[in-house]
Amino acid sequence: MRRSLPAAVVGGAVATAAFAGTAAAHGPVPAAPPDLANLALGWTFEPAVLLPLVAGALVWLRLIARIDRAHPANPVPRRRTVAFLAGLAVIAVALMSGIDAYDTTLFSVHMVQHLLLTLLAAPLMALGAPITTLLRAATPNVRRRLILPILHSRVMGAITFPVVAWVVFAGVMWGTHFSPLFDASLENPVIHDLEHGLYLLAGLLFWWPAVGADPSPWRMPHPVRAMYVFLQMPQNTFLAVTILNSGAVLYNHYATLVRPWGPTPLEDQQIAGGLMWIFGDILFLTAMGLIIAGWMRHEQAQEGAVDRRLDAQRAAIRVREAQLAERLAGEREGR
């Protein structure tokens, strides 16, 4: 026992040191597993995230105020401001709430972060119609010399082509999950932040033509928009199922991470794949439903416009008939 006590102490010290070294290499491991309380209340206000979000919200509100003052009869619809600010709020939840504290500890939480950025924040910001807002708020000189040349440039025309935007989004999803970039982002905060920016930009590029709220070099009709979004869902499902059914842990970071709680790395990976599959399909189906609803409203508006035009034409015909009848009656009286 005398010999075993020092050995146990040494062994415990070595184990503690090993755990501390592993934790330091992988970043801090939270002491408790995630729950609703620490996910909702465990906010950390990172200046690199907070300042751009606050600046974006303030600039947006200032642009809206300028447009409303200049065009009181045609103000910016309130739903656009709500959508854009909600998109910024989703980014804040993804990158500063308790979710961010667990993203390098649990792949499942990291997956939630990616879903929030690509399938919720990006379409909400696109619904806000930021390009239209910028065009309306800009002076004619700025619009003519800066904004319109960028929108009409060959580069913008190429990257906003729907097939290119679709492929870029799918390529980012597959390329990040099945390349060394994902592991590197878990070990390097700078790469991690760049990865988040990449997800958000790819999401904005994909949802821009699908939402159709802003002018685009490639304007798609509503049926094509619905098909465009629908075709993205199978590849998302296939990627999710590939992650879900993998028999080995895909990322060395999670495989070697030491934590005293929660599922095994493989179980956590399976949860991440399931979340991507279920919630990804739900969000894509919701988007398709909204596009179809917008299509129906557009058709009703078109029918209303046609009916009004036909009513105007019929009214004009009745006026001409009445004038002709009066002229004929006058001619008969003259005889």
C-alpha cells in the first residue's frame, strides 16, 4: 500500500497533466454538458462578432430612416427590417451564445451552428432585400458610379448565376466536412472564424436568387426557384446520411478530445448527422413552401392586373359604343 500510494499519486498527476494538455490543445472544455440553461444564458460577447453585428444593425436602421424620409408614400416594408435584423440576431445566437462555447467540444452543437448560419441567418438577411435598400438609400451619383457597375460586372454575373451559386453552396458543405479544413478550424480560432464567414457567404449567395427580393443579373421565375431549392435538399440529405452512417470518427479533434461527460465521439457525430438531415430537410421544405406561397400571391396579383386591364378596356369600349350611338342618333334626327 505504501508503494502503491505514491504510484497512484504520480499516476493521477500524470493523468491530470495529460488531460490539461489535451484540453489546452483543443481549447477549453466546458465543465458541464450542454442544456437549455447554459446554451441560452452562456453568452460571451466577442468584439470581433459583436461590433460588426451592431454596426450592421445601426447602418440598416439609418438607411431605412433615410428612405422613409425621402419616400413617405413608399416606405420600406417593415417585414424587410424585421427579417434582416432577425438574420443578424441568428448570427449572434450562433456565434456568441452558449452554442459557441460547445462548438469545438461537440460536433452536434457545431452542426447546429452551421445550420443557423446557412439555412436561417442567410435567407432571413436575403428576405430583407439589402441590395434594394442600398440602391434606394444611395445618392444617384453613388448608385451610378459604384453600386450598379458592381452589380452589372462580369464577376458578379458569373458568381450569381444560379447553377454556380447552387454548386458553390453544395461544394462548401462537402468540401469543409470532408477536408482538413474542418479539423484545422477546430484547432485554430482564425480558421474557425473564416469558416463561419465562408458558410454565411455561401448561404447568402445561394439564397439570393431563391428569395428573389433583390435585383439579380439572373432573375428566376417562381417555379424555377422552388426547383432550385428542392434540388439542394437531396445533396444535403446525402451529406447528412454519409456523416450519420460513418463507422469511424471523421475528425481527429473530436476523436482525441478528453471530456468527462456526454456521448462518445462517434455517437456525437451520429447526432450531428441526424440534426443535419432532419432540420436541414425541414428548413428546405419550409423555404419551398414559402416560395410556392409567394408564387400563388404573384399569380393572383397578375390575374388582378389582367382583370383591371380588361375592365378598363371594356369600359373604354362601352364609352365608344355610347359615343357612336349618340352620333348615329344625331344623324337620324338630322335627317
